[in-house]
Amino acid sequence: MTATTAPEAKLQVLPRADGSAKFSSAGYTVIGSVNGPIEAQRRDEHAYEAHVDVIVRPAAGVGGTRERHLESILQSSLAQLILVKNFPRHLIQIVLQVEETPENDYANAKLVQASLNFPILPALLQTAVLALLSASVPMRATATASFVAVLSQDGTNKVVVDPPPRDIETARSVHVLAFTSHDELLLAESEGDFTVKEWDDVYDTAKRICCQSGGAKTGIEMELDDAGDNGLDMRRFLRSAVETKVEADLHWK
């Protein structure tokens, strides 16, 4: 099993947007832009808070049911992070353009309709959060996300982070979990058959990646694609990406 590829991020990649970011991880590359708070049209007005509008555009073709489902999940999650009550009757628009996907993401219609909705969710969420930070939109917290699958291998069940599409097709269950910077569970989407014990192991694995909360491995064997407990640390990565941008902006040439 190959090692997990380290994520990459760059802020303020689109000069005409209030904020923007480019994020790459697990074979997905997403560019996001944020505009707002801006005055909302009457149909989008909320009397006491800002309306968060999320648009997901696929790598190929026109967006459909898949993108509408992703938009709904992201909108409800991001609205919990943004201080929407600070901007009544305003609009915060987030556009996420998928640039690259794993090779067979769109090749298998069965996968597109089912579990491959999930692997791209962390990349979309991380891009949106980075773009919001780039736009200086007030938020109560940041968020990090992880995609985890339970695979049956050699008669044992293993928790694997960011498995390839071929393994996702045969996985017993797939999960996307996101945590805020206050270690609160923000998002939990699951598909497939799994036990309570397997869910606990999935939760512990995802939280360790997103929050580096530590803890011993228990129950079914946990694998981080050979990354180990000291591998992925999404919270540190998010902080590092923002610090790099701030240092570049403050550097006098």
C-alpha cells in the first residue's frame, strides 16, 4: 500500500476574488473563490443573518445531482463556521471548481452515483475554508476533514485513510468526518454497513488526523497508508498554509 500523498495549498490564486485558494490532496485538486459579504438579492435575503451560497463545478461537463448534493452538505457545514449573524441581508458566495480527479472518478457510473461523492468532500471543504480565510471572512472556528474507509483484507477489517477508487468500490463502508478547531464534530457522512465498534475506530482515526488528539489503537487495525500516527496533521497543515501567505504578504521586497 502506497503512502498518503501530502496535501498542498496556495492562497489568493485568483486576483479578482475577495479570497481564493487552491488545494490538492488524494488525487483531487480544487480551486475555490469567495466573494462577500455583499448585498443579497431579495430571493436570497435572510432578515437576521447572511446567506451562504455554495456552488460546486465538476472537472468535466455540467453539474448535476451529485454537485447539488455536495453543495447542500457544504452549505450547512460552512454556515456553522461563518459568523452569519454579523451580516444580515448579505450574501457570501463560495465557488468551488474541481480541476483534477483520480483517473477513474468519472469512468464508472456506479461509483459516481454512490460512494465517490464522499472522497472529494474533504478537498472541497478544505478549499472553502482556506478561501474564506483568504477573504478574511469572520468565522468562529476553522475546520479540517478526512475521508476514511473500512476495507476487508485477508479476513480482517482495516480502517484506511484516502484509499484509491478501486478500493473504495469494494469497501464495506466509507466515511467523511470534519472537526472544528475546537475539536467539535462538524460533519459526519457515512455510507455502507458498519458496526458501532468500527464507527468508533473510524471516528478515532479521523479525529487523530484532523486534530492530532492521539490515543492508542484499539479494535480493528488502523492504517494510515503507512503514514503512521505522526503522518497527516491537517490542523497543522492548515495553520502552516495561512502562515506562509501572511509571511509572504508582510515581506518587504
